[in-house]
Amino acid sequence: MAEDRKTVFVNDQPIVIFPWAEVQHCVNAYDTVLYLKLCNGEAEIVDAGGDRIGWGGFAGDGQHIYVRTVGIASHSER
């Protein structure tokens, strides 16, 4: 059974998912509300280096992806 799954880390949390899963599927499995923010342009996906990556791309076994919200910075972030 393990050979028909892969583990992708979303915000450092392991997500065990089908091998054909794209980045967006991994985020949706991690947090549906966060996935909806991606759909609405309120969040973006980045790699471990902080570079933006596409949500329709293949998610590799063992890959680390991070989702961060975007928009106007709050007073505490300035």
C-alpha cells in the first residue's frame, strides 16, 4: 500500500497522498480553507527557498512546500 502513496510536506506537516497528486491537491489535503485562499489569490505557494512555485505542477515525494498569505501587511508586520 505504501508504494501507491507519496509524502509531501506542506508547511512542514506530512501529507500522504496519491503519487499523481499536484501541488494544489497537497495543499487542499492539508487545509481546504488555505486552498480556497489560493484560488482567490489571497495566498501563494513557495518552495523551501522562498521562491514561488506553480500550484498545478507535480509534487515530488519528500518535497517541502509552503503556503503564505499575501496582501496588505498588518501593522505588526510593518
